[in-house]
Amino acid sequence: MAREQRFAGRRERSGWSQPVRSNAAAAGLPAFGGRLGGLGVDFAGPAGALPGSTRTAGCVPAYEEVASMEHHHRARYDEVRGRRVRSLHAGDRRAGVPAAVVVPGLGVVEYLMNTAHGCAAWTQTFVLDVGRADLPAVAATVAAWLAAVPDAPVVLVGHSTGAQAALRAAVENPGAVQALVLLSPTFPPTLRRLPLLLPALLRDAAHEPLHLWRTVLPGCARIGFRTICGFLRSAQSDRPEETIAEVSCPVLVVRGEHDTFCPASWATRLGATARQGRAVTSPGAHGFCHQHGEHTAALIADHSREGR
């Protein structure tokens, strides 16, 4: 009850609970067409803006229709601590069901859309595009978004380095998170030097489907090699095994059975260290949430009920 009261009065400011049926033009923004990351995803947005920009009108969230051959969702823009944060939004709010908020790894949002649309079948779902400067900055933005936008606690989901950011955000803003799901959280102590990541990547790649790389690589190219290396170095300095002990809500750790970035021993350790934690294994490798989106969404749905 106390957590619900903390969010009272935010609906009007953030527009979280308002049904989304408008696009950028309806928000008073001239629309344009384009392609998102070369992935065959169409987007619409304000004139002069680039994919991933966060321009909006005033403090009212703007929405843009985004469609692909497989999915339909909307891009939403919210003002958080003086900057506008973009998220991809699908699904509808349901009474008594927490919204799902998903944080991608390395700032590449596209590969998580299969899981996001699986979650959208049972709840309102947001994939956050929160930047990629470094891990602490991303975690701070996620925590600030959770404080500013939702009007009720959410199930917070993060994948890879996004799991590290979600973990930090859950500690920083515990009242906003009803349940936490860490998908292939990085990095175990054995992978905390940059040169060690290449052998792990090669072993993992042998078990990843080709369509994952077609989705991820354009996003990585858009971000740039230097930026990715800087972000990885900041993530390798993190200590999730210490942070997870501070999380008060139920925690689910999920890894792929062939995941070289999140070995079974690492996932088990994190699950055991959490106050209310457990670890499970999914088919696939590090990118299992792209290949097995519906299965991943079902795990998230089951875990969300533990926090109610």
C-alpha cells in the first residue's frame, strides 16, 4: 500500500496510464519516415530528429508509431531529469498486473523486441533506450525513469549489461520495483578483463542463430566500437555479486544453457546471494531472449506474480 501511495499523482504528469492511440503528428510534431538501424523497422518522428532522439512537446509524452513485419509498437518520449528518454511501448495496462520495463544490453534495443512483444500479450511493456555512456550513467537514468514515469511498481527486466543496470536501479529505487528479472547478467570475475571477452564471444557465437546477428550488429555499428569498449570496461568494474544482496524484491536469474558470458556457476551464485532469489536455465545461449522470446516472456510473467 505504501509503495502504491508513493506513485499517487504521477499519472497526470507522466501520462503513463493514458491509452496510447496518437502519433507524433497528434502530439504537434511534424512527422517524417525512415529506417531504424537498417533492420527493416519503419519509424516516424519529429522533423529533423534522428532515430533514438528524444524530442517532444512540452512535458507531455509524445508517441510515434513504429511497425515492422513481425511487431507493432510505439516510441514514447518522457522528460527525466532534464533529458528526454525514449522507450518502445507495446501492450495495454491491466488491473492488478505490473507493467514490464526492459533494459537492453549495450544500448541496442532491437534484439529484445521478441521478448517485449511476448510480455505485451499480458501487460503493458516498455523497452528503454537509455543511452550507452557507461554503466553507472545508464543505471542512474533507469532509476530516474522509474521514479518519474510509472504510477505503480513494475517488474524490471535487464539483459546482459542491461541486467547490471537494472540491478543497480532496483537498489537505488526499491519502491518502484515489484520484481526483478536478470537475463544473462554479466560479468563473472573470470571475465573482468577486456581481452577475455573475445574467446567467450567466439564460443557463444557458435550457438547463436544467424538472425540474432542480423539484428544486433547494425545496432552495434550505429553505436561504434570505441563507445562499446568504454561501456564494457565500466561494466567489468561492476560487482553484481555485492549489489544483489541489497535487493529487497524477488529476483529471478535466467541464463542460456550455452551462455559463455553467464556461466551456470555465476547465475547460481547470484540467485543464492539475493534475499529472495533463484536461478533457472533456458534453451539457447547469451542471446536466448531474442531466439526464445515467448518462452522468456512466460518466465517473466510467472516471476511477476511472486512480487504481488
